[in-house]
Amino acid sequence: MSEKIYDTIILGAGPAGLTAGIYCKRAGMDIVVIEKNMPGGQVGTTYEVCNYPGFDKISGIDLATKMFEHASSIGVEVVFEEVKKVNLTDKIKIVETFSGTYLGKSVIICFGAAARKLNLDNERQYIGKGISYCATCDGALYKDLQVAVVGGGNTAIEDAIYLSNIAKKVYLIHRRDEFRAEKALQDSIKKIGNVEYVLSSVVVGLNGNEKIQSIDVKNLADNTVKNIKIDGLFVAIGRGPETDFLDGVNVDKNGYVISDANMCTNIEGVFVAGDIRNTPLRQIVTACSDGAIAATKAYEYIKR
Ligand SMILES: Cc1cc2nc3c(=O)[nH]c(=O)nc-3n(C[C@H](O)[C@H](O)[C@H](O)COP(=O)(O)OP(=O)(O)OC[C@H]3O[C@@H](n4cnc5c(N)ncnc54)[C@H](O)[C@@H]3O)c2cc1C
């Protein structure tokens, strides 16, 4: 175990974590940011962002890269490791990754939210082998093939529109008989010829060998099940926090970390920011704002 004790360990390098890193570093704190994937979090998987001030239109990957470069340019250290366990209740906080252990006087939890799964028995078996939770990341693999998108919100419709430009055919499967997505998106998708709606329906089975080859789809109106041949299945049914291993941190009934307006959790020296906390709005701008507040409060905490 390293003997070094950081002022703050920031968990996750999405917009919340990178902003917290920038504010902590500028305050002169000794910090490390731990990230399991690409820096930028969900922003890196977003096709286009049009509501982040200063950029009327910017690709998600460009914005994520700019945030990471900004943080790096002022010396924010990001290590690429997955956090597997934490012990946050003592004065010195312990964060364990699959490669090492980090000690900190304080912690800012910025793990964000992850895609919800369909919760089918063999779903994990096909992740990366036909099942994806990110159309902009994996869509290009399905050129001229058949894919299905599951969901009825903005992300599902955006994914279906995006994939319709790549795939030969896109099935859009939704459990209700109408979509929740914004009207403008619904109007756009209506004009596309290679998208077929499969409404009032849910995916009940995944079939294939090495890769997924077809899905069983149940019509909730008449209980019939039909088999649809596909090469790829894109799941866009929302996102949720992964807080199971944050022992001792209070979460609400949906698993979001409970915090006050200062981003304080129930544990002294443990702060939270971004999509993982119980907040009325989960956006880039609010994640950045949370990250700035959490960093400022972490600074005040370690100076006390
Ligand atoms: C498809 C899509 C489109 C969107 N479009 C917009 C938009 O146009 N405008 C807008 O404002 N918002 C948009 N959002 C929402 C926005 O991306 C999020 O609100 C924002 O990214 C939240 O930032 P965050 O830092 O809290 O979390 P995230 O961005 O989720 O970052 C969390 C980070 O923590 C890391 N992490 C998680 N667990 C671990 C672990 N165990 N160990 C190490 N690292 C871990 C993750 O890999 C990730 O990088 C969109 C989201 C999606 C999915």
C-alpha cells in the first residue's frame, strides 16, 4: 500500500470529476482522479452537445477531450484504474482499485450513472458481442447490417436516427404504444425509411452462439412472441447509479447518493458530485457545477 495520503481522491473523470480536479488543483491541493474508462464519462459517448455554454454545437468526444486536456494542462493527475472497494468512514479514506490502494483525507464521489441493463439471463454474455449501450461508440460496426434499439426516450430515438444512417434496417422496440422522446425527435424519425417500430413490446430472449443473432420480442397487447433476426442490439432504457459498493454512504431508494447543497454526504470528508447524487437535473453543466462546489467544500474541510 502506498503511504502517500492525498488531500482528496476524486472517483471518476466525467465532467463532475474533471471539474472537481481543476478546482482542487487550482486551490493547491494534492489530488488524484481515478477513472476506469475514457476521461469525460458519458460526454464521450454523446454524439453532439448543443446546450453547454460556450459551444453552440460540439461533438461529445471533442468536449470530453477538451475537459481532460484542460485538467491535464494544470497538472491534474488521472490514473486509469477501476475502483472495486472503498472504506470511507474513518478519518483517512481508503480507495482500492484492481491495481492498488489510495489513501485520502477526503473523497469526492463522481461515478456518474451507467446504462440500465435489460436484466436478461444471458445479457452479459453478449456485451461487446452484439449488445451495446452506446450507439455512437459501436454503431459503425453495423454497417449495412440489421440492428434493434430498445427504448422510447430521447436517447433511444437519437440512437435509432444515428444507426439508420449506418445499418440496413433498424427496429425500434418500445414497451409502450407511444414514445416519451421530444416531439422534434419524433418528427425527425418519422421521415426515415429504414426504421420499423415494434411498439407495446419487450425483449424477452437473446439468441446466438459467439455473437447475438436474434431476439425474442413479446407483444404486451396480445402476449405473442416473435423472433427478429439482428446483428446488434442497442439498449437505451435509461441510466442509473452504481452505488452498491459505497458502504456507509446514504443513498435514496433509487440508489442515488443523498447530499446537501454543499455536496456533503452523511460521512465527514466524503463529498459527491454529478449524476450519481440525488439531483433534479442530470446534465453536463450541473455535473460541472456540483464538481466545483464539492472541490471547494473539500478544500475547506481539509484546511479545518
Ligand atoms: C447519450 C447521452 C447524451 C447526453 N447528452 C447530453 C447533452 O446533450 N447535454 C448535457 O448537458 N448532458 C447530456 N448527457 C448527460 C451528461 O452526459 C451527464 O449528465 C454527465 O456526463 C454527468 O457527469 P458525471 O461526471 O456526473 O458522470 P459521468 O459522465 O457518468 O462520469 C462518471 C465517470 O466515472 C467513471 N467510473 C464509474 N465507476 C467507476 C469505478 N468503479 N472506477 C473508476 N471509474 C469509475 C466512469 O467511467 C465515468 O467516466 C447525455 C448523456 C448520455 C448518456
